[in-house]
Amino acid sequence: MSFNLADVFELAVDHYAEREYLVAEGKRCTYAEMEARANRLAHHLHAQGIKPGDHVGIYAYNSLEWVETLWAVFKIRAVWININYRYVADELAYIFDNADLKALVFQREFAPLVNEVRDAMPDLQHCLVIEDGSNAEMGDLPADDYEQALAQHSPDRDFPPRSEDDLYMLYTGGTTGMPKGVVWRHRDVLFALGGGIDMVTRTEAKSAEEIVVRGKDSQLCFLPIAPLMHGASQWAAMSGGFEGRKTVLIAKFDPERVWQLVEEEKVNGVMITGDAMARPLIETYAQKKDEIDASSFFVLVNSAAIFSPTVKDDFFEHFPNLMLTDSIGASESGGNGLIMVQPGKTEMKGGPTVQPGLGTVVLDEETLTPLEPGCGKTGKVARKGYIPLEYYKDPKKSAETFVTGPDGTRYSVPGDYAVYEADGTLTMLGRGSVSINSGGEKIFPEEVESAVKSHEAVYDCVVVGVPDERWGSRVAAVVKAREGMEPSLESIQEHCRKKIAGYKLPRELHLVDVFERAPSGKPDYRWAKEVAMGEI
């Protein structure tokens, strides 16, 4: 059997058919039930003309239907496209157009926005709507009912052979602020993100069977909190499925509900994205611990955002035997490193210090040659081996990120800087670009600046991230106003709300009389950061 994602999941189904696979907002299914429904949906999509390589969008909150669509699309060798449900019309139109969608599965709540930007999908052949009780207006949008579509097709697994060269795509932010589709082969992404390489032992699986049988002696229960539209939760659900785990999903983050689910479903592990989830989670537990049975909980996994030492210590105070991991990685490279955090040893010298993953190196920025441990130089974190093919329809950005060293080795270099310590660990220093990470969401200044500068009272603007206790960073706008005008933070937020998603809005406004830019005309982000931090 090849390392095709659908093939590996089907092998897991054959091993764990009667095990419970997924629980989401009151709905639950076994591995066999997920398989049957995904097969029905796959047959439906095929009947609508969806072919291998075609793109199928998924636009919904965390749900069983999200995961069913995921597997159904892979089963017919198509490519699913993750769509951020926070996007406003302009952002949605961009990704719909860029992704070349042939089909779209969406939750009814989002029907008005889909209708508004449907002209951005000239190749669209078919829509399926998931009823959610919202009764949102469908307008004249042609869409089949999701459940009715499944009911009309066979649950049998009778698909043609697949290939480990089939494609998986993950839309993530780019340095220009617009989403970019990271294109992977199934085999490569399975080894980078899906458990093909054990991140603890750093060993590669020799067969799909080797991955699947890891779960034969026990069934762990895992709750990834982040939306499935992000890679971390996608791969928690998929890799968990390969190993016979039970995955619990929550539609929207609610710390009290998370602890209820830990108790109700006997959750063993929770995945978070930084302080934005960790802080309210542990503070809620501290307030209500006498009402919560969290005796099943013993693993906490952090990924994609800063997890502060003080918050880690708070978890250890309440769960002294907790297995806590902090990991680094990117959509463009997979997992790059991991650390098992020990109580009383949670200091960070910047970002976390981690053990590098298999294939992870630190490159000299100028020569693109690997640095030696303890050399004292700062370099760019890179990965070789199992890496993506490209960014979809973006050769310029592809050439910047997927580079070839002087010895012919091909690397993925997402842009994170690190120090390669003498003991072989990596101390992360942060993204070399000026992107802002707020609660696990990447926010790119140029996009926010464009929105702010379209305000009638704004003459010029630079956007930077400043520290935030809960979210890690928040957006601060340094603005020079038009003569005789003085914009307020509230008016800028209201104006920008129509152009960018709410999580990208400026949370601080700093008005300046003299605006500095670099000699090239580019924004001077260092100066703007000093202004926002009150240092000048």
C-alpha cells in the first residue's frame, strides 16, 4: 500500500472499524460510520463531475461534515481547500478565485457571503449546503442538501487505485498578506505532518501498517481546540485517525466547554495554539476545578503560537504530572522541532528551545549552507527531505521559500530565525518577516495598512505587533493623519471592519506628526515598533 492519505485512513478503518472516531457538537461516529458516509459523499462528488486534481472548498466550523468532506475528497483523488470562516467578502473572493474551486461544501450560515462573491468562482460546478439551523438566506444560490446527497449514493469502497503523488493543499498566509496555497504530495506531507516520522523518536515508518498499528493496544482521546481550517487541527484529526484515536471537536473555543468535554468524553490530550487558549483555559480550571473531573487529562500539546512560561507553570501547578510539549513548525515545512517541558524548567530565551526534527537544519542566511551547533551564528530554520512542491500559482514566492543549496539539497525556508546551540537544540528567535501572530492567527501588516490608509483621515500608516498578555501580540497602528483631521481608533476599526476580518483590526492607535520610512520608501518597522512601545 502506498503512503496515500486516503489509503492509510482506509487501512485504519479496517483495523478499528468499531472504535469511536469522532465526536463533534453532539454528533458522533465510529471509524466504520465515518468511512461509509465519506464514501457516499465521494460518490456524490464524482457523479457531479469532480475529477482527480479538482479543487473542493470546505467552508464551515469544526464538524463531522468537515472531516467527512476531507476524506471524501481524498478518496476520489481531488484536492480540498480550507477556507477561513472569519474572512469578509473581499478576502473570501480572493481565495475563491485563487483556489480555482470546482465544488464548494459550505455551512448554511455562510450562504449570504457565498452568494455575494459567487462571481469569484467561474469554474464552480457544484455546491453542497450543510444545514445548521441558521435559516440563512440562500438567495438564488444553487446548492444540494448535504444529507440528501449522501443518502442517494453507495457507502461502498469501490474507488480506483490512488497514488502517494496525489496532492494536498493548505492555504496559509503569505508575506504579502494574501493567503497562499502550500502544495504537498501525499507522501511528503504524511511524513512531515501526519505521523510518518515519529517526532519523539525521529524514526521513519517503513509502511502504512507501521503507522496504523501504533494504536492497537489502546485508544487515546484527543481534543484539538483550533479550527479545522488551520493545519494543526486538520492533522490532529487525520493523524489521530491513522492511529485509531478518538478525536473530539469543538465548533468555537469556549474554555468552560472544553473542560466539560474533557470530563464527558474522558479526554486524554488537548491541543492549543498559545496563550490565547492556554491562559483562559487554565484560569477557568482554577476557578471551577471543584466542579470538573479532569482525571483523564494528562497531555497538553502547544503548536503555532507562543506559550508563556508563566502559563505553563500554572498548568503544572494544577497538573504536576502533565506531559506538556511545545513544538515549532510551519505549513511550508511540517514539524521542525519539539520539546518536552518539565516543571520548573519553563524559561525561554526568546522563543522555545527545541530538539530539531528529522531533516531540520539551520542555514546560513547568505550561503544557504548548514550551520554547525555552537557556532554562535543566527540562521534560518529550514527543512530538507519531505517538503512541499510549491505555492499554488505563485512562482515568485515559491522561489523565495523553496530554495536549493550549493550542494544541490532542496530546502523549505519559511522564514523563522534560530540559534543552533552547542547541545544540538534550536532556540527560536521569531519570524524574520514582520508578520504578527495573534492567538495563532497570522496577521500581515501590509494588508492592514492598506485598509487603514483607505480611511479618509489617514495620510500614512505602519502596522506592527505589540505584546499582549492573552493573545501573544495585538495589532498597533502608527498613523500620520491628514492635515486638520484626527481619526479615532473606533472610526478606524469601523472602517476596516468592512475590508478585513475582525481579528486583524488595530487594537491601538498611535498618532505621529513626523512619519519615518526607509530610504527605499519601505515602511520602517523598527521605528514604528518603538513608537508603539512608547520607547520614542
